[in-house]
Amino acid sequence: MKRHGDNSQGVQAKPMTTPALQERFQTLVDEHKKILYKVCNAYCRNRDDREDLAQEIAIQLWQSFGCFDERCRFSTWMYRICLNVAISFYRRESTRTRYVLSDEDRLLNAIDETANQPVEIQALYQFIDGLDSLNKALVLLYLDGNSYLEIADMLGLSETNVATKISRLKQTMRQEFRGTVRA
């Protein structure tokens, strides 16, 4: 399998040293930056933590770009890295004191729109915020339109396990929103 940085003689070049690769990386990340914002928003409550997480994700994306397999979609690869970094960050930060923030400070600037969202969307954000890290990842990936197979691949689960977990999450949401939000 040929990877970024391999030349035809099989000699490994230094990853990310050419301006063309750097530009390609920046273009791909810019095209898919909403993935980064969604993951940061889902795993961090305050702006400083979101910014720290975004920076950690960007560094890991940069360091891993040389291993990106172009047979896969970039968005799938990016989601996997974002979620892995976010879950590690969340576990590490979970011992810190959590702050209660106003609605206007809950999202990254790039997606700071919940104040203008319908009550149903705000309820969904609150529901997602209360989930554990795996279920947050499942919901985010599902809401972003990924198939069960793609989600399974990104999270290292079986497709059947993903389907079962999402079904249970839907049932929990229906029960929680019954009476609060009309379907």
C-alpha cells in the first residue's frame, strides 16, 4: 500500500515537508472543519476546553496525515481521529470541576447558533451533553448521516452493535422527550 511520502523507489520521505502536502492537508481540514466543531462542542462545556481540544485534535490530525489511506473518505478518517482525541481528552478532564455556563457560551464560535434554534434542537443538545463519551460519538456520527457500517468502522464496533446502541438511544430519547417535544 502506497502512503503519503512514499516514492517509487520505496524510500520513505519526511512526512508533511512539502508545501503541496501542507496545502492539501489544510484544504481537507478546512473542508471538513465542522466535524472538529461538532466533536469539540459535544465533549467540552467551556470555551477554553473546546479551544484546547480543537488544538489537540489539529495536532493529532497533522501528525497522522502521513498515514491517511486515500481509499477511505477523509471525513471518516478525520472523525475517527477527532473522536479518539476527544474521548481521551474528556477522560483526562473529567476530574476537573465542571462549570455551568450560559447558553451563549456553550458552542464554538463557528457553530454558535443554538440560541436561535428551535426548542427541539436545544433539547437534543442537552440530551447529547448528558451522554457518556461512546454514546455521544454514536449520536454525532448518526446525526451526521453516517451509515451503521461507517460508524462501526470509526468506533471499532460491530455494525450490529452500532444498530442496537442507536436503537436504544432513540428509544431513550423518545421517552425523555415525550411530553417535552412533539414528534
